[in-house]
Amino acid sequence: MPGKIDQNKSSNKGEESHTNNKNNKPILELIDIHKQYFISKKAAKSQNSSNFALSDINLKLYSGEILGLIGRSGAGKSTLLRCFNVLEKPTKGRVIFENKDLTKLSYSELRHIRHKIGMIFQQFNLLNSRTVFANISLPLELVNTPKSKINEKVTELLGFVGLSDFANKYPDSLSGGQKQRVAIARALALDPEVLLCDEATSALDPEMTKEILGLLKKVNKEFKVSIVLITHEMEVVKEICDRVGVLDSGKLAEIGGVISVFVYPTSKVGKRLSDELFALNLPQDLSSKMQNKPSKGLHPIVRLTFIDKAAEEPIASILFDQYGIKTNILQADIGQINGVTVGFTVGIWEGDSENIELAKEHLSELDVTVQEVGYV
């Protein structure tokens, strides 16, 4: 299908290409990552003696990008995220950062490297015995930063996350969104190059989620921090990410630009996520009559997906004027994915079958995706 968007796809080994970054070296790279958990001898009698949480993972994080990792519960998202800074040491494979394989470093060397890879968590992980100011200052204290520098840095970060008036408050008095702002400020205290976000918004309501995602975008743009964000929420990926990897049973099913993966998925799990994002909501009486296969006397129910400029095309007029096809619109929606307009319509097409095929070819040339979802 022709198109103006990045449609990079992964192989079955989880390898990727990224045309927008041909001249951009990855800031962090996972190569042939496997993670295997061993179980007890007793349990091994009735099943395999080991279990792979991750298999054949190959991916790159590029400088300045926000990479989303999405998947169902148990897909391996959190385990994979913790491999980026080797909090979870892979059973096999390499983690490359600053031309070093982090899996080969000593504990002290790794601890120093981790200063450049910040992390925020779903449950905030703040110390209730310390004020907001003291929570943010903790990483700086641990590396023996002079007090004057600590005061300067923490004051700057409090202003950045919008909590200047909360410096002397304790975490118990804060809302969930405020706690996550403190956690983000703390993660930025040592000026990291990479920020790992472990379900950073799933404990928040929709309004707070939007605010925190806006703050993460700000971190990415103003501090030039590359971000890896794991989530099970497609709306989060749609709002903030440049690329997305889809995890399924510990494997990277596919990876590419957000629009590419959500609109043109190549994996089964990617297609399920796409179907949820562009959910089909037909009237009950029509849904009960819909057939899965075409037959004489039935009309196709067609879903059209529009990207960017294609959303401006007068599709209904083209179908009727050029091909004599009448369209009964059943459903329509339009919105933004990563700043690009994406919309879809679902309608019943009534017209000559030969003209319908010609119309589908024409729409494909206009970068409109055509899918027959049923027949009535």
C-alpha cells in the first residue's frame, strides 16, 4: 500500500529498521535478549524445567525519541524495561549503552552508569518520611553533591514540574498526579540521558494521565531525554510515542511508527490492538444480520481509514460520481495519533461489484485503507 508514513516492520526475530534514524546511532540497544526463569526441581517433574519471560528481543532506542512498549498483562513489558538498565540481568544477550555492554560491567560500574538512566514507577516509590524537596534531593545526596548545588537543582526541578509551592509537604498529602510529578523530578535530578517509565500513568485518572503525559513530552523536548514507556493503554501510546513495540508472550511481535503499527499491523496481537483502537460499533439489529462471507444479494460493510491528507478527500462524492456507489454511513471518528490526523468511517456500500473493486483500487491510490468487515 502506498503511503506517506513510516511503515517499518519487524521480522520474526524482533529486528527493526527505522528510516527516520538512518544517520542516528541508537543511544541504547538491546541485542538478542533472552530472560529465563528457573523453577524448582519438584515443579520440573510435571513441566519444562525453565520458562522464558523474554525471547529473541532486538530493539534500539534512538536519541530524542519516545518509544512505547505495549502488550497485555504478562507479555513481558516490565521485565523488558528492567533489562534496559540491567535491574533484570538477561540470561543471554547484550545491552549496549555508551559503547559498553552493561551485562559485562561490575556492580560499581553499573551503578555509575545507572545515573544516566532514570526510572519512574507506577506506584511512585516515594519516601513518606521525607519532604517533596528531600525526595527529589536524594539521588544528589547519594553522589555527594554539594548542598548549594542540591538546593539549586531541586529548586529548578520543582519549578519545572509545577510543584514550587509543595517543597515542604510530605507525600501523604499529595494527589497521585502530584506524587508522579515528584517522582519525575527525582528521576531527572542526575540529568539522565534516558528515562524508563514503568506504567507511569496507570494509577492515575484520565485528567491526571493527560497532564503527566504532557509533562513527559516536555521532559523529552526541553531536556533532550530519550524515553521508554511501557503501558497496556493504547491511548497513552497514541498521545505521546514516536514508535511502538508490541509484545506478546515475551516476544517482540512488531515494531514501527505508531500509525504504522496501529493502522497497518502485521502481527495477530497488533491486529487485536488495532481493532480495539478502531472499534466496530454497529447497531444491534444490523450486527445480528451481518454475514462473514459475501453472497448474492448482500452489500459489503466497508471500513475506510484515512491518514493525514487523505482525510480531506471527498470520498462519498468520489464513490457516487465516479463509480455509482451509494454509501450509508454507520460510524465515523477522527482524531490525532502522534500529531497526525487519523480517521475512519464504516458504511454499507450499494453498487455494482465490478465498480466496487475499481473504487477500492482508486481509494488505495489516495492512501485510504479499505477493509470489508462483513456483509448485509
